[in-house]
Amino acid sequence: MVSWGFLVMFLLAVSVLPAGGHAVLQTPTPFNTQPSTASPCGVGSVSENMKSVAQASWTAGSSVTIGWHLVAADGGGNLMGMFDPNGGTNFTVPAWTDTFTTQGTNVFYNKTFTVPESLNCNNSPTKLCTLRVYTSSNWNSCTMIDIVTPDCTDCPTAAPRARVCTPVTTPLGFCNGTSVFIENGTAPGDISSELLATFNANRANPNVFISGNSTACMASYQQLLCSLSLPQCDLGSGAVLASTQACHSQCEQVMSDCGIVQAHIDLYPCSSYPLCQGESDGGSGGGLSAGGKAVIAICVIAIVGALLSCVYVYYTKGQLLGYAYNRTTRRWGRVAVPAGGSSSYIAYEDQQ
């Protein structure tokens, strides 16, 4: 037999398991838009395509702001930033030196800092600097920045990139698609490998999904991740219309199939995604998230439970909260039991 002491120790051990928090750079767009602890840049490897695309253009010495999304509490900690002036992953220049701490669940932080005046990317092969943003809890993101030197009339700068869809006619690995489109400057292999890593990490983490190993979850979650990473394209002009194809009911299907854990309810904010084709506001659950629906369900259950309890008490005791119904006078009255009288004797004081 298992002793009570062993059981208590086991439950305590389980209770302190890490919650698997998530945090990721929001703006400028990082190499990997999904939260990742892969060091140093949130991706398994930094490709040449990633290093060639500027996500922002900043002037040295100017004040700029980045966005950081803390999805779950364990993704919190001190937020730090570093530049590699050579456009690689050898980070030597601090973006800021003050302590900036993130904490809480589902918080969007803006960090404003001054770009180092001496920073330039002239020695970078692409004329871009790499920015790494990371936390003391080991969540990492990187992006490429075009740094403009003030009062410079003959400085090399990165050419602006048009957002154009590029057809991929070979299978896209994880997304199992042919004849699909990706955004110009991204590599199909990079997309596939990063999505597979995110899929495996979240699906297998019981602190993210309750039913991550179910067949239904794996199928719908794979589809959602692909939709999140593939752009919407104008097939006529080839222009990027939106960075994602994800839509509301598609996301809600994943929440239903996988059973999202409350601590990570905001990892995929379904209500922020546009309606799917043919979907109406009424059919999408009124835009409520899975967490909102759970709160409503709990409130309804509590109200019904309270009413049933009142009915049970009334029919077993003949009264409720000191009042009973006189079937003769057809009136409610306050119960009165005379001193020394029978406990079953009830007198009604009619309520006029």
C-alpha cells in the first residue's frame, strides 16, 4: 500500500512542476513569431534569408520602441536586448542597460530605449544589424534592423523590401502542401522546421494542452500553425494582403480538440483572429474565448446548483429561510414555533 506521506510528497512534487510559460517579441517581427527557448534567436538555425530582411529602420541615437508579449507567468523575468553590428549572432552591443522586468500573465509590454549612437551596420554583409531580445527565463527572439547613421550622405543602406508572395511548388514539409505561397525572403525549410519544433513542444506539454496527444488535436493544431505562418496573397498582383491565414473558428476548434490549459489560454487569442470564410458572428460563439465560455459555464452551473439546493431544502423541511407557503390561505408566511410547542407546529403570519 502507498502511504499517505508518500502520496502527499508526490502531490507536492507535481504541484511545483514548471508551467511552461511563453514569451515572444511582437514588434519588430522576429525570425520566429512563436515563443521559443531556442538560443540565441528562438530558431534552430539562422538562415541567410532571415538575415537579409530588415523588419525596421532606426536612426542611431534615436528613441525607438519594441513590443514584447508575455503569454504565461513563467515567461516573465528581466528583459534584455543586444545588437550584433555584423548581422550575425555574436551579440556585443547592449541595446539598453537599465533593468526592465516583466511579470504576470498575458501582458503586452512596450520597451522604449535609445539606439546606441555609435551603432552602425556597415561591416555587415547585408548592411543590417541583428537585434536579440531575451529574458532571464530563457525566452529568445531575434530580428534584423536597418540602422541609419545621422548626417551621413554616403552611407550604405539596406534596400527596402516589398512584401511579395512567392509560390512554392514542392511539398512544404510540416504543412504538407504543394502550390502554396510564402512571403518573399523566407525559406520553406525554415518555416517547416520552426513549425515542427513549436508543434512538438506545445503538443507534448501538459501545461499547454490537456489532450495534446489526441488524433483530433494533432490534426487541427497542425492546420492552425500552418495558417498562422502562411500569408494571404493577392494572386493577381502577388502582393501580401495579410501575414496570416488563421481565422476564428479554426482556432476555436484547436482549443476544443486540445483542451488549452488556463495558464496558456492567451497563447492563441482566437477572438482576435478574423472570421473564417462563411462564418458569422453568431456561429463563432459571439467572439468569446475558450476561457470566457468556461467562466459562463461555471456561473450557470453555480446558479442551477443553488436553485436545486433551495428546492431540496424546501421539500424536505417544508420551509426555506424561515418562510413557508400556507396552501389554505395561498399566502407565504413567516414560520413561528411557540415556546414549548411541538416542533412540527407551524403558524403563518400572513404577509399583507
